Amino acid sequence: MSQVAVIVTHQTQPGRREEVRAVWEKHMAPAVAANAGHIAYFYCLDDNDPDVIRAFQVYTDADASRAFLATTAYTSYVAEVEPLLRGPPTVSVQTPVWQKRGQN
């Protein structure tokens, strides 16, 4: 199987981005750090829109991506963060074909 990249864009309620970030740090940061299925994960604050957050993730494969969505950490995150968002996130699933790996 091939790796799967996922780009998620959240539009927060006006002025609520830091609250969304706090919920993400509470539930998702530890879950992602402990998840062997995540190869890479970047949580990004948009520099041009104070109400936009994007997450770029790379999973080992599609099964790992689906499995993570079923975790207690993810479902708890969704339940707590939904009232802080303008609506569902935009999700784009892609197949990585080239990557540069950082040096340690």
C-alpha cells in the first residue's frame, strides 16, 4: 500500500482560533505523537486569515488514516471542537509521489 496525505482546513468561529488550538493540543497532539500510523503531521495557523487552521498529515497507508478517525482521542476532539467551527472542515486526500526528508 502507498502512503496517504491528508490536508484538513478548519474555518473557526470569528476569534476562536486559539480555543480550537487548545482543544487540538488537549486531544490530538498526544494522540498523533503516539500514533505509529502518522509519518508526518503539521498543525498550521494561516498567516493571512486569523480564523483558519490547516493540518497536513501523512499516514503509512489508507488503513492507518481510517483507523485514526475511529480513536477515542479523535472522536473526543470532534465533539469538543465542533461548536468552535463555522462548519465541517474541508478535507483533501492525496497520494504522495515524492518527498524530501529532513536531516536529524
